Amino acid sequence: MISRVEGNTKEYDFIIIGGGATGIGIALEASARGYSVVLLEKSDFTKGTSSKATKLMHGGVRYLAQGDVGLVREAVVERGLMLRNAPHIVKSQSFIIPTHGLFDEVQYTVGLTFYDLLAGKLSLGRSKRISKSKTLERISLINPDKISAGVVYYDGQFDDSRMAINTLQSSVEMGAEVINYCSVTGLVKNENGKITGVNVHDEESGKSFEIKGKQIVNATGVFADDVLQMDSPGAEKTIAPSQGVHLILDKSFLPGDDAITIPKTDDGRVLFLVPWHDKVIVGTTDTLIKEESLEPVALEEEVEFILSTASRYLTKAPKRSDVLSVFAGLRPLAALKGNNGKTKEISRSHKIYTSNSGMLTMVGGKWTTFRKMGEDLVDKAEKLHSWKHIPTKTRNYKIHGYKENTDFTKPNYFYGSDEEKIMKLAADRNLGALIAPSAEIIEAQVVWAVQHEMARTVEDFLARRVRCQLLDAKASIKMAPKVAELMAKELGKDKFWQESQVNNYVEVTSNYIL
């Protein structure tokens, strides 16, 4: 792909800067409508925020409480579409809200019934009140002194980085060029100050080149202001980054199939305990922070907050030593003027800014609505350039790997229809051995990730092509040497590369260990 865009005088319809959920949604939409697309990511796809989500495709129950019915309606519809379009990655998940007294029970039952109705035909199931005994039966470790009953509702759950890879593969199948480890270092403008292209630096080869494009899109999430500064030095900030932290615990802390939603914590945030890849994900916090970074680190008080809140509700209280991994992600919330510092009041909906130079910047939004964000942005570009409007083609587009009746108990379910090809690769090249006894990952998966999923580093594989870094950080470090060896063979790298890869991985992953 690099050789195709480098030294090419072609003018692409869209150049998308940023390989997270936002950029990926735009690439899918634009390529589905037949536009020529280049997507550039300075590190690995979803390296930033988009691999650090709570793994929920959800309408946002709490936005309903804030009266933002439009946002919730859009999200529950998108959630239903994603469940249909990528049934190998997205599944319906039952949640139980433990209630305290009659007022809670009525409030949540009524509110969640309305939540279901908003989804219409795309609803995942009806909400209902269940008795205290039934609640204790379904979530056996909940503290009985804390609850009067429970309310069950349904939301979507998914694997964020896997959704990204499969969506990018779909875009490529429709003609898009998507490249990781390629940073945009500058914007090229004509004499009228309109952007006509970008300067690109290939982080691996060190080469620099220019790509021409009609519509440049800034989809860099928490880094959107950096690109806006490139376009117009001194531009005012559009992003208020907020940090969300999650802990991963062993499945024994939530033995059943239900997730738990604690709607009111001390900081007004919702706390989720959700089963994921045979572990439990607990989060999230919401802390406004000053500096955005690619590898944000969980603050001590955030970890303590999650552990203490979870301990109040569970009879088996999680301790620091029980945490298998801790990860932090930054939400690119749209900055509001005069906001009082409460992030739960900052809008989660997406916004599109048009610069004088013609660049489009998308901020805000979330994984659940990433397809709709892409649709909105491409619609906007068509208006801006007076292009003939092409209706969206992605509402019913089956994402790469599409497979019905997925067995989510199988460790590698997330490959969907690609799983058979991986097993064939394992047989053909004798790559069926497990990388580590603890993780059910075979050598063929590493080779597959290099050949078909653009994995370039050990971290790309262990953190994002499979989710070992998030699921058990210490165990993943033990796998790094073997992964490096297999990747080096595929990529034609030497021993020195292997060593530096392992060292880099250990350094990054140490932040995931308490």
C-alpha cells in the first residue's frame, strides 16, 4: 500500500488522518460509496483510545437520564445494526442493575423499558424487574445487604480492536489504502490557502513523501488539536480529554453470564462489571486531564476508586493483587466553553468542524456510533464539494469475517470466517503449537496477523490483534520472545530487532501491571 501511494500523482477523494474508530468509520463509508480513500495512522490502528474502551456497544443508559433522547436513539439503532453486520464480534449481553428500594425499582424499570422502545425492531430484549432472590441467584457474589431487587436489561458487547481490523479489511476490499506507522507531518496548501494534500513520513523506512487529496479529514481523536494547529497555528482547543480506567479481574469475581451496572457511584459515573474473553472488565472512571498521550497511565486514585466501589457491592472484594491488568484510555470529548469541569456533562455526541482551509475535523463520538459518524462526515464532504450525493451503503454491509451463530465460548471466536483459514495455515506450515500454555493462542495466529492484519510489532499482536496485554499483562510478557521470533521470520528481521521488540513490549506493558 505504501508503494501505491508513494510517488503517486493521483489525487485521492479522501485522505483520513487517524486510524481509530472515527477514521475507520469514515474509511468504510467513503470506500463503500466508491470514493478513493487513503487512511494514515502514525502508530498502530486503535493504539490510542479506540483499543481501551469498556467493550460495550451501548445506547448509553445514562444519557437517557440526562434527557438526550436523540443521542440514545441513534446509538441503540447503530448497536442493532452492528450486531447484524458483525455477529462474530458483537453480541447481546444481559446486564443487571441492583436496586435499593421501590423508587429505584420503578425508576429503572420505566427508564429501561423506554430504552428498549427507542431501539424499535433493533431491540436486543425486554427489560424487566427481577426479585431479590432471583438477582442473588444470577449474580451470586453481589452483597445481599446492598440490594432490594434487580432490573435486567440488554446491551451490546464487542471487541474494539478486532472490530477495527475487520472494518479496515472491509475498506481495503472496497479499494481503500490504509497504512499504519505513517505520520502526517504537514499539510500542503494552494495559493488560496486550501488544503490539497499532506506530507507523510513513513516511521519504519524514514522516507517522506506527499499525497494529494480533495478532502482532508482530521480524525485523530484526542490529538485533533495538534492537526488543527498544523492547519492554523494558534487555533483554539476543541478537545477536553478525559481519562477512563478499567481493571481486569479473574472470572471468579463474576461467575455467571450477566454483567452488573452500578448506576450511581461517588463521582456520579456508572460502574460496569462485564464478562469479557473469560475475564471480568471493571470500570470506568472519568478524570479530566491536562496532557494527551498515546500510552496514558492509570492514576492511583482511579484504581483505588474502582476497587473500593466494586468491594462495596461484591461479597468477594477484589484486592490490588487480583488485578490481572489495568488500562487507561482517553476520551476525546468535545470541549464546551465555560464547562464546570464535570465530564459527565460534556457532550458525547460527535461534531464536525470545517476549517477555512477546507479540512474537516470530527471530534467526540464513540465506538457504538462509528458507522453513523462516517456517514455524517462523507455527507458533509459531498455538500462541501458539491459532489452528487450517494446514499449510504453501510447500514447493512457485512463486515469482513462475518459469521452467523458464533460460539462466543471458543477462545478465537473473533476471527469469524477467517478462523478456518488460520487453521489451514497452521496445518500447512506446521504452526499449530501454543505460544504459551496459559493462553490459547497458536503460532499460526502470529503469522496470520503479519500477513493479513498489518501487525508490525510484538505489541501490535499481543495488545491489539489478540488481547493478551489487556487480559493478563504479566502472562503476555512471557509470550513476547516467541512472538518476536515468529514475526522476525515473517518480516525478515534480525536478532537485534527481536530483542528491541521484546524490550519495548516489556516497557509499555509494565504500565498495565499494578
